[in-house]
Amino acid sequence: MPQALTQSPKSSRLRTAMLVGLACLASAHAFAQDIKRGGTLVLGSTQVARHLNGAVQSGAATALPSTQLFASPLRFDDKWNAQPYLAEKWSLAADGKSLTLNLRKGAVFHDGKPITSEDVAFSIMTIKANHPFSSMMGPVEKVETPDPLTAIIRMNVPHPAIVLAMSPALCPILPKHIYGDGQDVKNHPRNSVDVVGSGPFRLVEFKAGQRTVLERFDKFFLPGKPYLDKLILSINPDAASLMLGLERGDIHIVPFTSAPADLKRLAANPKLVISPKGYEGIGAINWLAFNLTRKPLSDLAVRKAIATAIDKNFISKALQGGYSPVADSPIHSSSPFHVTDTVRYPFDVKKAAAMLDAAGYKAGPNGERFKLTIDFYPGPDDQQKNPAEYIRTALKKVGITVEVRTSADFPSWAKKMATRDFDMSMDANFNWGDPIIGVHRTYLSTNIRPIVWTNTQSYNNPKVDVLLNSAGSVMDPTQRKAYYAAFQKIVTDELPVYFIDQVGYHTISQKKVGNVPSTIWGTASPFDEVYLK
Amino acid sequence: MRFFRQLLSRVLQALALVLAVVVLNFILVHAAPGDPVETIAGVSGGMSPELMAQLRLQYGLDKPLYVQLAVYMGKVLSGDLGYSYFFNLPVASLIGERVPATLLLVLGAVLSAFVMGTTLGVLSARKPNGVLSQFITVLSMVGFAAPVFWMGIMLVILFASVFPILPVAGMRSIDSSGGGIADVLDVLHHLVLPTFTLGLVYLAQYSRLSRAAMLDVLGADFIRTARAKGLADRVVLYKHALRNALLPVVTVLGLQFGNVMAGAILVETVFNWPGLGRLAFESVLRRDYPTILGVLLFASIVVVVMNQVTDMVYRLIDPRINAQ
């Protein structure tokens, strides 16, 4: 009888566990040996950061450097799971009204001062008062600090987004001894100069609109990290130049690339890797917004006919090279709250024309039913302008004459949106992780305001208000998903906006870059594990 | 005494001109749709109305335009250019950081265009119907006709993909740590394409202008006299003819300084050159009023000063003007 079979099941399990353990250790050792320490990584971006303090400034441009300079209580993996970061433990109360953070011992800021719960409390209240996403910390009442390593965030209502709000891009922990000097934090001089955080890299140089140079922080609270010596964020407003820099090997990573021509061309380059991962948290959706205060767009039948006359597959495949998948919901498909059971509008020109006839918009002698204008967000042509031009030709086929209006720049377009000086507009909307942060704002009737990226469509459905408010105040994910499922169905049926596609952001990197950030926040995350092979 | 009176009069005229430019710029900049707070909300991915109102209050954008203008004029007269709304940094320091890059580019382009354009013009004037003259004429036409931004883009494509021997973006290598002779060489290496692009159109102009002026001067009596005296052709050409032929070129050079600064905006944008032009362009897009106005004020002062310098150089080259 073989010896193995004579062993007790317990000893067999033990041996298996030991073997697995040894294999893991060997693998970890091999991985550790693979990682090369040192070197300078260059990240190229078109986006210009106003300053480096992500506590008072949202957006990817600031998040990129801010997440390197400032640590946050938690970080997230690529499956939306919270991971310890500055807080080694955390617990959310069953009623969803308090979150306790237990900070690491010995963590220090770049100036050597220890990080305490006072800094956490100060940072969270600063974010609540100053961050552009007011719903993110809106329910927070106060932060208690029973001891230097414990912070308890108290909320007046259950706040299901509070854990996600502890992400590096959303909750940088600021040193109170610097930013708590009484000056307005939004305009604090230390947002740009001599910035002190506790992230994996410390600031060497910030040249506004040009470059940010960071170097390894030797006393970073995660031992042995970061692997890189230096990280340079190089700004070039011209995306084509960035691509050339990548090809020449001057730049190692370029995130937020969506131009199909670039993606297609660079995919053939054996030195580069192109990945769509890392944009799940941002959740960007291109949509066609309707101004519901204007006729005939206030007529649901017209909006449905327009949706039916648009071939989203053409936009996705032909105009965007297949890099931007079709969108059928206000919630990005990467979100846990996304559902596929929404109202769809299969492309059918004849049906669209018949729908307009039935709605009373008969074609005139010249074949025209009515005229509309379409604006577009003055971003990359392939995402906004080209679809707008396509929609003009598509709607012509059903007798709608569309004039494409170009805005010289963002403020010009934003002004039109804010003042409702538009019929239709192509635009990109970001979910920002939890729907509470990025989705509610464009559908709640309480948020019909003269400000871009609010409910500028003037959509008003009390049932949607109730669903969103309910989903924003219950903690049970299943219950939340049910509310959001009902919301997605109603909104796709009533079409205040028609969802076109999910922005096909990709990160392009040199093959020599190891551990390219691919969590839900992608490159808006700490680069402590990134290395150069 | 008369000289000082003239000088004082010119300084007062220049000051009045600059102030008028400031007021005009202020009104024009504020006439554009949208405001800086909307831009900040845009780069933030949205913003609450309360925060937007707070920012407008902080920046004084809630006040009537004439009040904003009065506040701004008061600050400018006391030497304060204000804070950039977008970068939250003093405008003076933003401008100060960018001035060297623009001066390097503009002066490099103007001087190289002046020297090369004049040389080519003189060479082609020696034998107006020669092969060299024809070649320079064609070259000038091409240089004059090609838009600056188009030429820049073509050069970027050529030197980025086909002959990757020259850098096509930025002022320094990305991983440059700065300082030392290596840094100077690095900057000069990066300067080649932007300078050539910006200077080409002026090189074409100067060569045409100096050619025409030389042809004119070479037919004058004093040149005939000089030749009759048996002076060497080189002496006649460079000592007697060129000095006189330079007058129109110098005049144009000074008057065109404003145009060169404007051209720098396009070149800096194409080549990602970190100068004032790019700062101005991006500030316009962001409605960063203090920065736009600061850059325009700086440019106005430079143009006014350059006009005065041109006037003085003109007098140095042609003593008859002083005599008059």
C-alpha cells in the first residue's frame, strides 16, 4: 500500500497546505526577484492639473499626481473590493451611519510628522466643505478621534458610498499642521508649492501646465515600496505628440487614450501594450442629451424616434474603431449596479419615420419634418464631433434637419448647456464609482440647475427621484441594485438622454513597465507597485 | 533738453497706449462666452452650485464689469497682475517662468531670420537673374506662403517618424534634470525646429526686402562713385550698399515684433514649447482672465519697447534722421 494512503486525512491536508504554501512562497520570491527597483518612469498626459491637492479638486488631471503625493484611508482592487492602505482595518456600522478607520502605526508625512486621526478628521471635513462632488461626503456630520490611530466618521443618514469615497482619488489625507493654518484650502499656496502628503512619492518640482516631478518617499508606510526612484508626469496638450513620444520610447505610459486611429496604429507596435483596464471607476459614457424644455423634444415619441434612427453600432464600430462598446444604460457596464434589462431602440429608419408620422410630425413637401440643432462637447473629435456629424446625416434620413453647432472651447459649450441654449448635445458623463457621486446629479429633479453636468436636460420624474434617493440611503447592495435596476429601465424608456457608447479609454504602456495600474481607478491610483523591467 | 522732452513725450504716449490696450483687452476677454468658474467645474467633472457661487465671489466675478475693471486697473497700476484663477499661482510668477522660453524662441527666430534673410537677399541682389537668385526667390515664396502651423506640423511628422534626429516637443528632454553645459545643448537641440518654423516666414520676408533694397541702392549714384573710385566689390557691397539697404529691413523688423510674438503662440502650441504663447492660448480656453490679461500686457509692453528700440537703431544706422 503506498505510504501516502496510510496517512490520516488530516496529515494529508497539512502536507497539501504546506506544499501550496511553499509554492506561494516560491512564486512570491520569484516575483520579488523579477521586480527591478529604481529607474524613472515618464507618464504622458494631455490633461493639465490646476494644482496637486485632490481634496479640493476632482478630475483625472489632479488625481494622477495627487494619488502619488497623498495616501488615502483605503484603496481598491480591480473587482471593486476595498483594500487596506493608510487604514489597516475598517468597519462600517450595520446601520451605515458610521465608518471606523484604524490607521497604521508609524505612518508619517513627507515632512516626517506622524499621521494621526486628527489629520483624517481634518481632511474629511475639508473634502466635505470644498470638494466639487458635494454628494460624496454630504451626509458626513463629524469625524470623531477617540485616539490618534482611530477615526470614526459619523453620518446623519446611511451612506452606502462612504467606503468607496475613501479611495485615493477621492480622499487624500492632508497634513492638518500645514493646511489647517486658517487659509482657504481651495486656494492654499501649498496646493502647488512644497506639497506635503504621505503617498509613495514626494514632490520635487511642479511646473504648472508643463510637468510634475516626483521622487521616491523612503519612509512610505508600506515597506519596500515604491519600486520606482522617480516619476515624471509630462504634460503635452497635443495627443499626437504624446503618441510619438511613446513610439520613440521617451514616454512609458499614456493613459486616457481613446482615439481609434492611435489605438489601431499602436496596437501593431510590438514594444507597446494597450489595455482597457483601469477605467471602471470613472465609468465614462457618451450620450446624446435632449433639452426637454423645447418642442418637439419634449415629446417622448420624438425622442424615441430619434433613438431609433441612430445606429449606435455604426458609431461604435465604424467611427470609434470598435474600441468604445455600445451603451444602453445610464450606469456603466463595469459597475456592480449596471443591469442589462433596459429599454433598447434597435436601429430602424422606416420605423423611426413611422413613429414621427404617428406622433403628428409629418414630412413637408421637401421631406423635412422639423429642424434641430446639435452641439457637442469640444473634446476629442472621435468621441463627440464625429458622432454629432453622423447623427446629423442619420436624422436627415427621417426628415429631421440638424444643424451641427461647434463651440470654440469648453466655456462656450458649458454656457449653452447651463442656459439651456441647445436642442441636443453630444457629451461624455462620468459615473465616478458610485452612482451617488456621478449618476444621481443628472437625473434628480432637485438638481435642475444652470450649471453644466447637472440635470441640464430638465428631466423631472418623481418616481426616479424616489428610486435614486432610496438607492442612495440603503446599505444592502442587493436592495440598491434593485432600485437602480428600476431607475435604469425608466430612464432608458423616457430618454432624457440617449446612451450612445462607453468611452473607450485605454492605457498604452511600454512593455518594459511592470504592474501597470489596472484597478478600478487605473492610473488615478498610487504607483507604489509599478516598476521598470 | 529737446531730447528729454521728446523722450518724455514718447514714454507718456507709450504708457497711454499700454493702458488703452489693457482696457480693450479686459473688455474683449470678458465678452467671450463662459467664465473661469465654469472651466474649473469642467475640469472637476462637475461642481455644486454653492461651490461655484463661492468661487465667483472669491474671484470678484459677481461684481459688475466696470467694478472688476476698476479693481484690475488699480492692481495693475500698483504692479500686481493678480492670481491665476486656474493655477492658483501669481500671474507674475507664471509669466516670469515662461518669458525665457519665449524670448529664446522669438529672438532666435528673428535674429536667425534677419541674418540669413539679409545674407540671402544680398547674395541674390548681386546677380538678380542668376540661378542662386531664382532659387532664393522660390524659397522665399514657399516660406512666405506656408502657414506657420502647417509648416510646424509637417516638420513634426518629418522629424518624429522619418528622420528622428531632432526633438519635436518641449524645451528639454523629459528626464532632464537641468543645469550645466549638457542642459544648454539639450535646450539648443530642442530649439532647432521651433526656431526654424517661426523664422522661416520672416526669413522669406527679409530676403525679399533686402534683395529689393539692395537692387535699389546698387543703382544709386554714390555706389557708382564708389565703384569709380576703384573700391573692391566686397567693400562696395557690404560697407556702402548694405548699410543703406538695411534701413527698410530694420524698420520692418521692429514693426513686426508683435507679429512674431503672435506667431510664437502657434509654434509654441505645435511644439509644446513652454512659453508665453502657449500659456496665453491655454488661458484663453480656460477664461483665466488674470493670466490672459497679464500675458497681453507683457506683450504690449514688449512691442512698445521694441518700437522705441527700432526707432533708436534707425537713428544709429541713418545719421540723417538725427540731423533732421
